[in-house]
Amino acid sequence: MSLNSSFIPSSSDVERYQRLRRLARDLNHRILKTIPRMALYEVGEAVGILHRGVLVFNSEDETHIQMDCCLFDWMQNGKNLVEKYAQNHPQAPGTEEDELLRAYLQAQYRILIPQSAVQGAGACCVDLLSAEELFIMDIGLSYNPLDVAYATRTIPLGQFWMTGGAALPTGRTTIEDAIDRLKKQRLLVDGKLTDPHKAALILVRRLLEGGASQHVAYGDMEDHRKPRFCRNPGGAAARSQSVSAYTPGRNSPCPCGSGKRYKRCCGAKA
């Protein structure tokens, strides 16, 4: 879906987005429980966070990126985990749960360049890879500077899209190198991705190699923790966290973001 930049979201659009965003958290948690251990390690190797058999994260955002790639880009028998979940857990037709799950099946990984913002709603963006225009409904994004491009999963919701996973800010050199890698492997031809899942993993790997996950700071807006992308990655506002391995303690918060303890969440199936 492409969208003309003249689209201005209404208050009902924002309310609908907020409802679907809440539903998305629950849907993510349910699909995350289907991730097999093999997927964690194969995706970890693909994006460069598997070191000597251990998944190592340099920031909390990298755990969200890892899980997002497992859901959408780990393929088995021609299907990803979202497609398998939709097949095995159909939602009632006509419900917002069904609408959201169907939207997940059309998710795309993009490099977005914001063009204009509607504060309190989101921003009109151009996809650098396809040149499509689309409105991204994301309240945090609406307050970010327009001169910061970023890569993220996008999920279509009618006249607008919402983001999935964690957004990674990008720099010109990193973008050019990532696109060059895709072209050399014939994964990007005439603005189209020939294998979107493999391409997404390559993009994520290159961005992580460039330290993109370390260039995100957070601020509180309307009692919500929202990502703020730093123009100066080395500045004091950039968040710094120590490296942590994937496997948490039994009583540690689960890295999938559910808010539950690991032993009550993903650890229950280990």
C-alpha cells in the first residue's frame, strides 16, 4: 500500500491505532511462545549476535530486534512463524484481532525517511528501497527529528501503517553499504526485494555492525517510554548498556518484553 503525503490522521485514526497497538502486544506475546530454540540461534547467527554459541546483546533493543526477526524472517517449509500461527490459530472474522493478524501477514521491513510529522500521531515517510510514500502511525516518531532515517518492520492498517519490533536509526554510509550488499546478492532489483526475509536479515546485520542500536535514547511522553533517535550517536543522550547473554535467570524479566518472569514465560517451554 502506498499513500499520498496529504493524508492527515483524525482523532479516530489515532484511537484505532492505540487499540490495535495494545492488541499487538498480546499477539506478539502469543506468537513469541512458538519460537523454537533453533530459530533463536539461526537468526542470531544471521544478524551477527551469536558469538561462540551464545546470543549476546549490546542493548535491550537488540532483544526486540532478535525476536521480531524470528517471527517474520525465520523460514521453515516456506512459512514464517506468523504465517504458521495464523494457520493454526484463526481469529473470528470481522474482529480487530483478525484484522491485526491479517495485517501481520503483509508486514514489510523498510528503511524510512520521514518527510513531515503530525505531532501526537506519526509521520509521512518515504521508503528508501521502494520509493513508496506511507504514513507511519507512531506517537514517538511524531516527535523525532525529520533528518533521521531508520529501519523497521511496518504493518499495514488501512490508510496508515504502524511499526513492529525496534526501529534502528541509520546513517548514510551504513545505508549505502547495506543497499550495496543487497544488490550484489540480487536481493534488491529495480527497487524490489526478491527475498524480503533474507534481505531484512542482511539489513539488520549491517545496521547492528554499525552500532545502530546504541544510537537510541528514550524519553517519557504522556507516561509512555518512546524512542528518540540521536543526531549525534556519541552524545550524552545516547543510551549505553552492558553486554548481556540471551539466557536470563529464572526470575529475570523475560527478554520477549511480556513483563513476566522468564520461568513463567519463554522459559516455560525450554
